[in-house]
Amino acid sequence: MTNQTLTETIRRNLGSVQQQIAAACERSGRPAASVKLVAVTKYADWDWVKTLAKFHSAFGENRPQQLAERSPLLPDAEWHLIGQLQRNKVRQALQHASVIHSVDSSKLLRRISLLAAELQVRPQILIQVNISGEDSKSGFTENELTAEWDSITQEQGHVDIIGLMTMAPASRELQEAQAVFRGLSRLKSELCSHPASVSSGITLSELSMGMSGDFEVAIEAGATIVRIGSRLYDGLQTQ
Ligand SMILES: *Cc1c(COP(=O)(O)O)cnc(C)c1O
């Protein structure tokens, strides 16, 4: 594939995703600018990412290692870590991502907060919630999060807790995804009116939900960040 074809393919894919985002926003009575697209690059060849970077500047990686390799090559981009984070990779993650979507335990949050202080950075944090309750999914259950919310809000010293993140069930049923997204949106409202949120100034303005197969439904349920990978690379084949 020539460079020109690659550029055209990526531009067309990005354009069509952006149009669908705008249309979903309009159906929900929201401005298109209320949804941020994080372009997920985990399966993308480096060439594709570089090409995408001509048109787009927010990227998501799900492994800290690949994040650490790629983010220095595009230093002006905004990098998000969206995948599971092990405690021994926190330092690496903080050095390369400004937003972490996958904080799935209080222990991990505490570790992030500690290292953020040491590295003098202030990451934006999303708390990952396992709304569907599937065993295979990581994240707080709703009950855990509600029970631990008081202590979570006390970690605001060195991080900004900006919102919640979830993944829809693996099933291809859009209705199931919709139920999960609505569940996260409801949980956000509940947590926002929690006295601990009010006293610590946490507003949870962001809902990170929706991927290639279900982002329109997610936007209709209130997503403010969608994480989209494969749709951007339609028609391309990895080397
Ligand atoms: C891979 C991944 C995505 C993007 O998935 P696509 O179906 O390729 O759009 C979004 N979020 C997370 C956490 C991922 O790991």
C-alpha cells in the first residue's frame, strides 16, 4: 500500500467515525464537542499511528510497555492508558500517559497517588467499573465503589479523579451494552451527589465508554470519551 493510500484510508475512516460521533451527539441534543475521541492504537502498525497523528492528537494504548515505546515518538500527542495496569508498571505509566482510564482498585489508586507525588505529575484518573459483573472483567463492582467512595475521594491530593470508565460485555448485543452504559451513567449521578464528592470537589465530568462496535449507543447514554480502535483501521492489514 502506498503512503498516499494509507493516508486516504485513515482520513476516510477517521472522518466517518467523527461523523457518526457528531450524529449521535445531535440525536442526544449535545454539542459534538462534548465527546472526545481517543484513537486506540494497540493493534495499529506504527506507520498507521504516525499517519493518524497528522489528523488527530489523542491516543490510547492498553499496555504500558507499548505506551512507553510510542509516546516519546509523538511527544505533542495526548496519551491515555486504557488497559489494565499492574502495580509495578505505575511509574512507567505516569511517565508516559496524562490520563489513566483503568484504575480498578483502591490499592492501585493509592500507588498512583504516591508515585505521582514523587514524580511531580498530576494524572487524570478514571475509575474502572465492572457494571455487568462478569468475572472476566476488571474494575470495581458498583457495591465496592460505593462502599469505598469515601476513602477514594481522599486520594485527590496528587491526582484528579475526573470520571468513570467501563467496558460493555463481550456479547454483540447492543441492548446489553446499552444497559451497561446507562448503568455507569446512573452510578456517576449517584456518586456525584455523595457528600464525599461534594466536599472534595469531585464532579466526575467524564464517562469513558464505547468502542468501535457500540460507541453510538454509549454517546446516547452520556459518554464523553469514546475509545475507538479497529474502525479507524478498516481496510488496512498489519505488516
Ligand atoms: C482495544 C480497546 C478498545 C478499542 O476497541 P475497538 O473495538 O478496536 O474499537 C477500547 N478500550 C479498551 C480498554 C481496549 O482495550
